[in-house]
Amino acid sequence: MNRIKNIALLTLIFVCLGIEKSNAVEVKLTIDEHVTRPTSLDAAERNLAQTLTEINRAQNAHSILELGNLRMDEFAKKSLAGIWAVTPFVCDDSEVVERCWVFKDGSMMVSHIPLIMKPEGETFGLGSYQEAVVEFNRNGVITDFRFAISPQIGESMEHCGVEEVEKASIIRRSLEKFRTAYCQKDINTIDAMFSEDALIITGKVVSTMPSKDIQIKSYKVEYSKQSKEQYIRNLKKAFARNKWIEVKFSDIGENGEIGGCAGITRSKKDPTKFGVRLRQTWKSQNYSDEGYLFLLWEFPEDGHDPIIHVRTWQPEWVGGTRQKPDDDISTLGGYDL
């Protein structure tokens, strides 16, 4: 009898170990050849590995994230918990090998952490691929966890109008923060990113039914203008209607996928103003669309937080025909900049 009990106990242990192993993620961070490897990089590897392992454990167990023992500051814990509360996900790779950026102040950043979105009880959007950006302080403690923008967008910024590396980094980080806030349904962050007098224009496809004289159904785009207050109020309703939301940015501007520079421009009149044109894909529990997003950002030289003065959205498809972005509302020239 004791022998049978021992065998059963060993079997249980091996099963538990197997489950634990299936959750585990190993992380290897590399640096550029001529950069001195900081001693804190080992801590960053361990902390990221533990965080991804906990993410996998929680998703497989259908439980909440246990962040108390992870080496993350409160901002990073809040950011990760906010994303997780809307749409759980897993790191599908047992080994993550990524380049780590090491900055002059000792802080570090890793992009392209692979994630698979797995909304609870939902099939729409199931298995969708995302990438995360993780930042660390000089001691390897995680200070931010957010969704990444498309790598192609970053390349466009480096080659098209944003010569300063620091400015390109700020714009990229702001776009990642903006996108992550929608995926988190974080209305407070979105509210804070818009100026109080922001101009918000949204296009909607409407159809005209056939009549006696015209037998063909026709389509057109109707544009509506909203104040910041109206936009935030409507966005709150959209967040309440949808259990999960997934927003992606890609193809920065016309011909962006082949290196075109139409997607990001800097004002010649006011160098603090930037126009960023993106292709946006929006998926949610009850609604989805694809279209062109234009943001007129101000990045103050005094170091204050960047702010959005204009947001426009246009549908990409109208009656089965693909549209080009309307330059009158999606370029700096459209706003005399």
C-alpha cells in the first residue's frame, strides 16, 4: 500500500513539475558588439523571465496575475495589470532571445517580446499576435510593460523626418503608450493625452438605397467633428460595450510598407509639431474596422509631456473600394503647418 502511495505521490510531483515547466520562459538579452555589458543585465533577464513565466501560469490556470513578488515598480505593475484585465495573453516561446537597448543613464529597453492574445471565453481575435516593450531601470527592475508599435513604423521615423534619435524615441514611446491605453481601456490616460481644445474628426461609411431612378446602391463617407469632451464620453460607452479591445498600428502613411516617407512629417513653421499618419486596425468584442489615423502631436522643447491637438480617422474601404488618406485632414498642410 505504501508503495502505491509513493508511486502516486511521485506521479503527482512529476505532473506538477511538468505544468511548471510548461509555463517557464527563459530569457537571453543581447547587446550591441561595442557596448559594455552592464552587470544589471543579468537581473533584467531574470526579472523578465519570471514575469513572462507568471503570465503563462496565470493564463493556463485562468487566475489573476500575482505580481507581488516580481521585480517591477508600481507603474509597471499597473500597466501590466491593466492590459491583462482587458485581454489575457501568453508568451508562446519557451526561450526569448532579444536585443536590449542600453541607454546613457543605465536604463534598458527590450522590444519584440512575443505574445499571443487569449481573451477569456471569446473566439473573435483569439490567437492574435502582439509584441510587448519592456523597460528596466539601471538595476534591472522592470519599469514599464506596454504593447509595441510596428517595427516598420519605427524604421520610418528614423529615416523620414525625425533626425534626432532622442526625438524619435519619444514619439515611438508616445505612440506605444497611446495604443496600449486603448487596449487597456484606460480612459484616464487617453484623456490626458489630448489637449482640452483638441479637434477630433471621424469618418463613417453610409449607403444610399436604390431608387426608381438609381438602381445601384451607392456609398459615401460622412465626417463628424467632436470636441474632446464628446469624444471621451463616446469612447467610455464603447469601452463599456466591449469586454476586450485590440488596436494595432501599421504601414505608416502612403507607401510606408516600402519605405515611403509620407507617414511622418515635422512642421517647418513650428518644430514642436509633428504629423503622424498610421493605418489602424480596431478589433473588439462587438465591432471591428480598418482605417487611416492621423495625429497632430506637439512635443514641447521644455520636456513637458507630448499632447495631441488633432485626431482624424478615415475608413480604408468604402463600398468595396480601397481609399487613400484625405490630405485635407491627414497632413500638416491641412492645418497650415
